[in-house]
Amino acid sequence: MGCNRNCGLITGAIIGAVLAIFGGVLIPVGDNLIGKAVKKEAVIVNGTAAFQNWLVPGSSVFREFWIFHVLNPSEVMDEGAQPKFEQRGPYTYRVRYLPKENVTEGENGTISYMLPNAADFERGMSVGPENDTVTVLNLAVVYNGTSDGPYTVYTGTEDIAQTAVIESYKNKRTLSYWEGHCDMVNGTDGASFPPFVKKDQVLRFFSSDICRSIYGVFYGKQVVKGITLYRFVVPREAFASPAEVGDNYCFCTDTEISKNCTVAGVLDISACKAKRPVYISLPHFLHASESVLQDVEGLSPNEKEHETYLDIEPVTGLTLRFAKRLQVNLLVKPSKYIEPLKKVKKPYVFPLLWLNESAVIGDEKAEMFRSKISARLELLSMLQMALMIGGSVLFLAFMGSYFICRSTNTK
């Protein structure tokens, strides 16, 4: 009977560990510790690490331009010859260094802001001065001194899974440029994502530069300044023709250039560019149909140099390195009234320039991230592991005591 009493005491003391291992208690407790730590710093509320990085970029963001200089302008204008291009660049500007403006807390855990556009020319990072001479088609572009928005995003205070997700853009949830689901403003602005990013996720983000929402898929792990990141890339399917990817049907608005929506890789965004015949693509027509490349000479698409990627710290959801790359093109058509276009033989997409907007977390910010966020998360992970090991040891001790007691009782 004494052994039965002792076994009962052991059973009572150890039952919590058994439930923890087999009843799903211990692991959620560990995740909850990590979740609370992340929530404390990842929500967009004044005083958190996320808010400071959200308000003004913690690293320098540079926008590099490569201009497509036309080598045979006379032949193009006088004979309608195929244009030959030479890439010249980069011409580099420091951008997105100003804090967000008109920051206002809203209802239902939201915050609104305007995103100022400013650009400072970086001569030391450029191949020539800002007033270099190149031969291109004329396209008036206004950038400096403008602003984009207003954006309204969720702070994550009411639902951590909605952190940084755009609630509305220019006070609307749709763009009025496209039909169907293509017109929706989806995801975040790409600077951050809700915490606990998984490899099998599709990360959606909105870019006003291309007048649409887009997405990234997991590519692989990267280590940047001692921090393990998940790389997400914009896949070829995002620019595929509706003939290949049916969901892209609503991005096809011009049946002539797209050849009845069978051509991939170019996007007509004239609806959001004051009806100018502007087409967007990846640099050098990466992932575009062969017919698009055949209309011009001198372009050489390369995935490594021309794809868009985001390197994201998976626990916090913060983007610590990125490269956003796109190409601006004009639609060229035969014209009886515009002298340089009178000899054009058929409509085609004429490349003007491509740009790379990129940034990487600075050394000081990386050190702060490692010490204040990564180190704490590692400590919590170690605590969770210690609890699991401790629970396992106690469980084994219980099982051993139980069988010893049974053996004694049998005797």
C-alpha cells in the first residue's frame, strides 16, 4: 500500500508534464512566449522597434536608373528601322529617406499616412552627371517633391496577423484601373509583413509604381549580417499571359500588343498614368514573350540582375534587404501626324529605362536587431526547448516509477 501511495503522489506531481507533452500544452506555452515578445516589438505603435523602422527607413534606399540609349535614331525615324539600344547607367538617387507624413491613428487598429517622394542625386554612385546626354523617346516624369497616398494600414494591435496589411489606398480598397480581383489592393507595401512568415506562404504587396498588387514566393534562405532571412521573389507567373495563367485575365487591356492576351511580360498601365501609353515590364523584358524581344536589339534579360526579391526576417516579418526592379516602356505606333513616328511599320513596346530600388539593413541597425530581437527570440526558443526536455525527463521518471510500482504490487 505504501508504494501505491507514493505512486499516487508521483502521478499527481507529474501529470502536468504528461499533458504538456501529449495534450499540446507545453508547446503552445512556448509559442505564446515568443508570440508575446514579437507582438511587443512588431506592432506599428509608437515606441516599438517596428514603428521606428516603419516611420522612416532605418537604412539608405537607393534608386538606380539605367537609360536605354538609342544607337540608330536616324534610321528609326527616317526608315522605321528596328531600334538598337545601349544600356547606360547607373544614375543613382537616394530616396525614401523622409519620414512618413500626416501620420494619424484611426479606428479598428489602423494608422494612416502619406509617403513623401524625394530624391537626391548621388554623383559618386553614378556613371556621369545628372545632365548627361542620351538619346531616348521623350517621357515627362515628375517624382521629386510629390507624395503618395494616403495609405491606411492595420497596426496589428487587434490582430497580429494583419500587421502592416493595407486597409485602403487613397481612401479606397480598389484602384479603378482594372477589372475583377486585379483591381484589389492586397497585402502590405512590402517594407514589412505580418510576423511568423512561412516558406509555403504567398506574400502579397502593393506597388503604386506599377499600379497593381503583386506577390512573392519563397526562393531560399539568405544570411545577411548574421541574420537568417527568407528570400521571396516575384515569379514569372505574375507576368504570364492569361493564356498561361488564367487569373491574369484582368491585367490584359490591350488586345493588339498582347495578341489577344497571349503575350507575356508587359503590362499596360496607361489607365493610371494620365492615359500616356506607358507599359511596365521587368528589366530587359525578363520573362516576356520572345516576340517582345524580337522588336528591339541590345537587350539581354538575366534573372540574377533583373528579378525582384525581398529578404524577410521570418519571425518579425521585417524586410531587411530588397531589390525592386522594373522597366518603363512606351507604346510606339505608326502616326500620320507625328514626324518621328511616320515610318514606324507596326506597333511595338519601346524601352526607355529600367530601375533598381534597393536597400540592405545597416550595420548599426543589424547589431540592434541581433541584440534586441534575435537574441531574445533565441533565448525564448532555448527556454521552450528546456521546458520540453524537462517535461520529457519528468515523464520518463513517471513511467519508470509507474512500472516499478506495478511490479512491486504484483509481487
